[in-house]
Amino acid sequence: MKAHRIETKLTKNGTLILEDLPLQSGEAVEILILERSSQPSDSNPYPLQGKVIHYNEPIEPVP
């Protein structure tokens, strides 16, 4: 099964329109809808990058 990614928005009445699909007429498809997160796209994907890490007892065994 091949996957095709298409990003679109719902219309005001909640209708989803998919146009220009790379498929033949009559082909069977499976639809999976994922909701996009509302986080801003400029958020840092690595929030701990550059932060200092400190280990209190680095050689102590873990219980």
C-alpha cells in the first residue's frame, strides 16, 4: 500500500475536499485523518539543546 500526504483545511461547514489525488478513478482507498497540533511552527524542536545537565551521583547504582 502506498501512502500519499495531503495537507488541507476543513471548510466552514466541516466538509473535507481532496483534489488532484495521484490515483485512478475507481481505485479503492483507505482514509486516515490526523489532526494537526495547534503549536506554532516556529517552536523549538530541541528545547533542551544547550542546557546544562548535572548528575548528582553519576556512578551510584539505580535501584
